[in-house]
Amino acid sequence: MSFTPRPSLVQIAEQTGVSPATVSRAFNRPEMLSDATRKRILATAKRLGFRPNRIGSSLRSGSTKTLGLLLPTMSNPVFAACFEGAEARALEAGYSVMLATTGYDSQRERTAARSLLDHRVDGLILTVSDPSTSATLDELTASDVPFVLAYNESDSHPFVSVDNHAAAGDMVEYLVACGHRQLAMISGPLDASDRASKRLDGVLDRAATLGLPAPIHVSMPQHTAADRGRLKSLMASPEPPTALFCSNDLLATAVIAELSSLSLRVPRDLSVCGFDGMAFGALMVPSLASVHQPSFEIGSQACQELLSALGGEGSRSLRLPHRLFGGDTVASLSHQAVQPSHCHS
């Protein structure tokens, strides 16, 4: 098989009648050339099949034009939407995105962050287990590489998120409007998700403000899978809950499936809601009640704040608005099978 050598800057220069330095400027400093010259060079490069050497360019400029994105998983559509938002904004600014996942594991988190740094990313967008105790963030701070948190909230580092505490409290208000007073919060391991912790605190605080009995908290072994035995024990308690608030939508769907195996139908026998507002929840039958957080916008805005930091402007912390989706998995306590209008938003 014959090998065709890669076209060079010199070849393009010869065919367009300019110097190799001018060809280089067409790719690296296009503002220095006239439109006519730049277009002629680019047209010749395209005809010859030339692609600029980004590695060499990054070594010369000290920038790889690559951003790192570190997320817990891509199996959750929330994080997939965040990635799409971040990548779209990065591409607009001439950057590419390198992705790594952590599986909600703090050691994998540190290893993945170090790997991204080894690839010389210019900055990072990341979701960590808990910013207040994160060794990963300590290392990034010491490395002087700019970073912005997505979904986490922090007093010490720039972030883009919703107000998890307030959003969870708003769902409690919604459940109360539907007649529910006995509530339970279902989450994954709290030490692996500060978001779940903040949502639990929001549930407990709003319930206390409204004079409700303290909601029961049940922790599942995983963030997106339900344990049938723990649900069975919960429903066998002396005063079982009439509504379950799950810390994310994938967990809510898993809970609904396990309740069915226990011959409990949603919402006739028990109401269930989630947190995230994933698109598939609205397509479920019954549709999933949930707190919607704008994941695409969280990724896009986190990327914008990182780009601002790279441009020397600094980065801000932002809480984006959430909203409630009153799906059909939440019913009025007095009339479970028929959804009254005041139980929909």
C-alpha cells in the first residue's frame, strides 16, 4: 500500500505565491491577512488535503485549545445534556472538549483529573462528590489550572448549578398541595453526592417549616438503582409514606419498577417524584413528576465561565432557575387515581 505524504505549508505557499509564514498566519493569526489572501490559501489547503498540526501550534502558543470535562457518568441523560451544552459553547470559541467519567468514586475522580491535566487541558469543568472535602479540587487549585464546577455548589470555588436546597423544598410544597404529609426521601449514598445531601436538607427543612412529620430518609446502595428490600421495609413501617421524593429521575424510575414488584401501583397506591426533569420522564406512562434543572444550560454556562477565566476576566458562581413538572406519578392523597388540577404545574 502506497503512502501519500502529508501536504506541507511550503507546498501551499508555492502554489499560492506567498511565503510559508503567510500560510501559517492563515491558520494561526488570520486577522493579520486580507480576506482575499486568506481565502486563496484556505482553498489551496483544502484542495491539497492539508490539515494544520494542532499539537505543534499548541506547543508554540502554550495553549492546547482543549477543555477537560469530568462527570460522574454518561449513563445519566442529565450529564449527557451537560456535556452537549459545554461542548457546543467550547466549539463556538474554537476549543475542543476531552471527557472523563468518575463513577461517583473519589479516587477515580482524582486519577481522571490528573489524566486530563497530563493532556495539558487549558481548564476544567467538573462535578465532584463534595467540593468541601475534595482532594481533587485541592490539587487543581495548587496546579493553577482554571476550573468551574457544574451541579455542585460551593462557597470557595466558581460553580453553575440550581439551588438544590430550595428546589427540593419547592417539591415538598407541591406534595403538600396534593394532600401528602407522610413523606420519604430516597437517595443514593450521600457521601458520593453533595447534590443529594442538599436536596435531603431542603426536604427536611421545608417539611419542618410546614409543620409536617419529619420525612424518612432511605439510602440506596447506588444512585440510580433501587433496593427492593429497603423499599419493602419502608412500606411496612407503622406510618408508611404516601409519597416518595427520589433524589434523581433515574432513581425514581427504578423505585417505580421495584414498587410494581411489590404490587404497589403508582400513583394509585403511592406517589413518586424525582429530580432532574429528564426528557424521557414526560414520555413515561404515567409521566414522572420532577424538579427540572436546565442541564444543557448548566454545561454551556459553566463553559462560558471557564472561557472567561481563561481570558483573564475571572469566573462567577451562578444558580440557574429550576421549575416543577407536575407529572402523573403524583396524585392527590384523597383521590389517588384521579389527578386534580391543583396538583399540576
